[in-house]
Amino acid sequence: MRPKKSNALPKYVTWKKKTKLLPKGTLYFEKRGWPAVKFETQDATAPEFWLEYAAFMSDGYRPAEKKVIQQNFSGLVDSYVRSQRYRKLAPSTAQDYDKALSYFKTSFGSLKPKAMKRSHIIQMRDSNTHRFRFANYTIQVIRILFEHAMDLDWVEYNPAKGVDLLVSDGPDRQPWPQHLIEAFRDAADHRTLLMFELALSSGQRIQDVLDFRWSDLSSDGGISLVQNKTGKTLWVPLSSQAITLLSRTEKKGMTIITTSARYGYRAMTYRSAQQQIQLVREKIGAMDYDIHSLRYSAACELAIAGCTDEEIGAITGQTVQTVKHYTKSVRQKANALVAMKARERMLKQNTK
């Protein structure tokens, strides 16, 4: 029953949280032993308010339990996964992040982020030196995680900021030598060679190559794609070798690279592609040059052809800084040859 006075409130309804803008406060349903619940409709004379009130007073109503977020690493990871920062990640990047996030929950679950120091971050990195890439990835992801913690006011500073990544003691990844490219072409079966040529021609990561669809091909000899890792939209022209192989390839599924008939011509997985290419690498003695080195090869071939860093990046989707890193070996050789020719011209002129 409604109250007789217009300013009276029904049972269990109270004003809470008064402010200058809301001098009376906000209407809440507050029953003893239950947490206070805010009314969606704040006009106590509106029919919607009374519908809410009737629902609160019904025998079947029970207030939702408030989920208390613990300010520890498990709570921080859960909060981050629900955030816009995480939702904006490309699917493949999110998968990589998940490995590090799972590691953080397992290793630091009950630890409060504000208790972590820079020395703890370094210790985490150094304890994973046997997994070089993962060790560096944990540093990169935990930096972002602490930025999220700062947004939540859980911490006042980022202890991971400025912590150096591990530097590999091994040689830098190198592009495939031409004689091994030719050896691969001679030794590989059609499907494996098609993967190889599409990766070498487009300069894309192998997962992007595996995602190529027949519908992505254009009549002018190129292919449209969206990079998994960066989300960049590109159109890339393909080489004559890749186009010739495509013309000899029967369309069996939506993707260009598929499994066999036994598995229903589905898109091939990264692991299967890696295994098939590795078999050929072992056969021709190319174990020093992995599947990702083809991306280096594409960038270096374009550099040797005289393309600028911006032009190379237009195909590979890389930043100018990354292109410089990928092509530094061939750039050094090209620059050294130019310098030597200039030196010889100078010496010849001085001897006249």
C-alpha cells in the first residue's frame, strides 16, 4: 500500500548518500541483514518504482551477493581481463598475454601489487632465462598490468617500468640464403611450398598466411589481410612464384592452406604448418633458418631491390624502426659497397 503522505517512504526504503546536487540523497531498499540495493527508478511516485519495490518485497527475492575484489594479483588479472585495454587486443596477442597472465596468477596470486618491488620483477625475469622469449614477455605484460593497477589506484608507481629485457647471447636471426630457398623449392611438396612462397612473398607472419582465404585474393595479383598481431589492414602484391603456385592449387576450403581430405579441408594450424616446414628444413640442412626468418627474407629482398624503409613497411606492416632492425645486415653490406666504391674513386683521382 502506498504511504498517505507524499514525502513518506514505504517500509525498508531509505534515503542514502546525500550530496549538494541530491540533498535528500538516493533511494535504496535496505532490509536488515541484507546489503542495500539502489532503486533504478528514483521517483517514488512512478509506477516503475513500485514495480521494483514489489519485486524486493516478494518472497522469492534475494539480493545479489556483492563480489568483493581482493586487491591481489589474482584480482588485478581478473580486472584487467574485463577492461577495455584487454578487449582491444588482437586475438593472437590476447592468447600470448593469457600465458603470462596465467603465470602471474599462479606465481603471485595472493600477493598484493603494492607489495611488489622492482627487485621482484627482475627476479621473475631472471628465473625464466631458460625460456628467453617468455621471460621478456612477462616483463612487457606486467608493465601493462601495473598501468592498470595505477588506473585502479591500487598502486602509486609501476615497478616494472624501466626493467631491461634479456639480451640474447646467440646470433641474430638472419634471412634465408638464396641457395637454401632454391633447395626448399626443390624438396617441398606442393602445399608446403605454397605456405613457404606465400610467407616469403607477402612478408607476413605464418599465422596470417594460414588465415589467407581465397576470397582475399584480388584480380590484380594481390591479397587483402588484417594482421592478427597488430590489427593492421593491408593489401600486399604477391610474387610471380606465389601466383603460379596458386593457379595450380585446387580450392578445397575457405582458406588457401588447408588440412587434407581426411580432416575435412579445414584451416591448417600453426603447429602443423611449423612441423611440415621443419621436415623440409631438416632435409636440406636449413635448421638455422626458421619459419619466421622468411619475414626477414622478404624485408631484406625488398631492401636489396632499393626500397625505402617506408616502402618495405607498406608490405610487411612493420614500423620503420622494425624494418631497420630486420634489414640491418643487408643495409650494412650495401652501404659498405657504396663506401668502398667511393674510396676507390677518390684514390684513382689522387693518383692522376
